[in-house]
Amino acid sequence: MTRVAIIGGGIGGLTAALALHQAGTEVAVYEAAPELKEIGAGVALHPNAMRVLRALGLEEQVRAASGVTEYAATLDGRNGRVITRTSREQQAETFGLNGATLHRADLLDILAAALPPDLAALGKRCLTVDSDGPSPVAKFTDGTEVEADVIIGADGIHSAVRGALFGPDDPRFTGKICYRSVVPAADVAGEVPQMAASTQWLGPHGTIVLYPLRGTELVNIVAHYDDENYRHESWIAECDADEVLERYAGWHEPLLRLFAAGKTWYKWALYDRDPIPAWTRGRVTLLGDAAHPMLPYLGQGACQAIEDGAVLATALGASDSPGTALGRYERTRRPRASRVVLTARERGLSNHLSSPWAAWRRDLTIAVRRRLSRRDPEGRGGAWLAGYDATSRDVLSA
């Protein structure tokens, strides 16, 4: 039996572990943190990710923990004008199922609960990986080592495994920053804007994404803005709420009321990385942000990691040779994930248009696309994302 060691116990790592475990593969997870824990933020799971969670038997649990939404919408951030609106029924009719939004910690809890309790080793921070011997070896900062038939680097954007395979990366500052907060709906003065929806608000130099969590108890806020000066790439750096209100002064008034209810705000700079030309060396490969870190403008970061986990399990189950399986996994996943990386980069530029005429042309294009194609309910050419089935054996490249 193939022994698989997964470095990283985040959403991608645990999805891969569960898919492999259900397929009968011997798998172990090594997580740097002392507990399986996610940051206090939301995650959008589009139909392509929900299709994998359905196959893993987790759809019902995920939907029970998710935010309650009736539709998805794109709006003008200055005046609230609806640019596009898609009901959940229309999404399900188009793609076979609809998406969900939930707290990252809730999703991680659901994934962890589906695994045997002794499968994950905690407090195991990977230092490096040796991929050149007959079997790969992961080395940890506590001095221990683990040998396996296959090692998967699912250790995030600053991946030690990727660094060991291909050297340090060269991130490029995008000139964009991001604020985030999770706000109790009960704390908002007046009506919460578009509470029954998953929404994105487009304005000059910025994008705001809102969606409910845990029914309608919480509102997840992710707010992007152009800023050439702030360059700190960390999800846990706090900032003052007044800065956020000042930044979006002049945007739609209900948004500012929502922002005013935020007690804790985090701020980080957005860095971009070009798709890397290879994920695999020997019997070591990458998954999720370790393989394809991307800007958040498509909401596909977690979704692509979930797809990776499903395809990896299928590839390993379809071949007796781990090397052959990893080759098929990379040939299947790398072109698609690279396309998502580049499309997310383009979407960030389109969302932040400062010219009123350019924004008008963008909105008109969205309207025309929606009218011409039932497969494009959002009008932004994203059907290839939502319609992908990572659970199918047919998805594997030769």
C-alpha cells in the first residue's frame, strides 16, 4: 500500500487526506500548529468545490453550517445599483448544485471530524524535504524525520516544501491591499445590506465582498483597495477600524454602517506569483496555495485546493506507480490552476477600474454575456470554473 505524508493540515491538506483515506490509502498529516485551526474568516465554496465535498459525503454538514443566501449579486459600490443577480435556483439548474459560504474554522472542523483522530500529528513544522533518495523524507524542526512513498506539500503560500523542491519564490507586489472582518449581524445599526445574498461591490480602486456565515448570524467582509504603500503580507496584522471607514468614504452608505460594526479588522498586502513550471520532483508534489497561490478575486483559493485533493486521490488510486500517479496529477491540475491564477489577476484589474467609462463598458459586457449565454449567469465568463468535476476519473490527463 502506498504511504502518503501530507505536510499541512489546512483545508487542502485535510481534503486530500480524506479523499485518500476513503480510497484506502495509508495517509498521515503533519501540521505545524498545535491544533487544527483556521483563521477567523469566511470561505466561499463554489459549485466546483461543493461537487467534491458531496462526493466525500460532507455536503449536508457543510450546508447545515453555511450562511443562508437566496442569490449572488454584483453591485455598484458607490450607489448600490445591481449589475448582475443570480438566484441559487438558477445556479443549481446551470451547474447541478449551488455554492455555499461558511466560516473557515467550521469547514476545517467538518473535515477533521471525518478523519480518524490519530491521523494528524500536530506541532510538526516542516523544515525541508529530501526528494532525491529512493523514498522522500520530510524533516521537521523538532529533529524528527518521516519517510513515505509520496510526500505532499500542502503547507500554504510560504511553503517549506516548495522551497526545498524549487528554491525561494519571487512574489510581486500588486499595489493592492485587503481588509477583512467578521461582524455579528445583530451589531449593525439598521438593516444589513443585501443580507440574503453573497455580494461583491465594485468601485473605483476597490472591491468589497460580503456574505453571511452560520445562517445569518455573521457577515464576512473582505474589502480590497489599491494602495502602493502598505506592503506587509500577513493575514493577522490588525488595523484600526477608522482607517477602513476613511478608505471607503463615499461608498454606498449601508456598507459604511456595516463596517462601523466591525470590532476587529485585519489588513494585508496582496502579492502575486506567476504560475510555476512544475509542481513535482521525484515523489514529492505540491497542493493548494503551495502549488498555485492566487489573488482572491475569483474566490477560488480554497476551491482549487479542494479540487487538487480529489484529483490527487484519483490519480494515486489509478496507478500502481507513485511516480506515474504524481505525473498524471500534475498534468491534470497544473494547466487549470495556472489559468485560474492568471484569470484572478485579470479580474482584480477589471474590478478596480477607476474610469467611469471603462466601468460602464465592463458592466455592459456583463449584461450582454448574461443575455447571450445561459451557461454564464454571472456574465463574467466563469462557467469553466463552476462546471468542473474534479471527482470524475475522466478528468485525469493521460
